[in-house]
Amino acid sequence: MTLKAVRIDKSLQRLFGGGIGLSLEEGKTIVTALQSAVVAHGTETHSLFRRVCLDCRRRSR
């Protein structure tokens, strides 16, 4: 699984001007990246568990 890095840049002017925290757009960017990672992990995990029969513990074809 490949993860995409998300970077939020803050300018010094914005920080000194009281711009602490995230803007709505920055928050949405982070949530979108996190959601993509969670879905990818869930899909990968599901496909791994589907390879083994839960009843007999044998590998599925």
C-alpha cells in the first residue's frame, strides 16, 4: 500500500497574524487524505482475509 503525504504550509505572516490552526480547506485536505488511507487499508485487509476460509482455515482459490 502506498500512502500519499499531505503537507500544509503556513506562512510566517499568517502565523504572526494569529492564523493558528487549520482553515476549512486545509482540514478538508487532511480528512480526504486520511479517508483514502483508511479505505485503502480496509480494502487490503479485506482481500487478505478473503484468501482464507473461515470455517476450515484453508486457503481459498
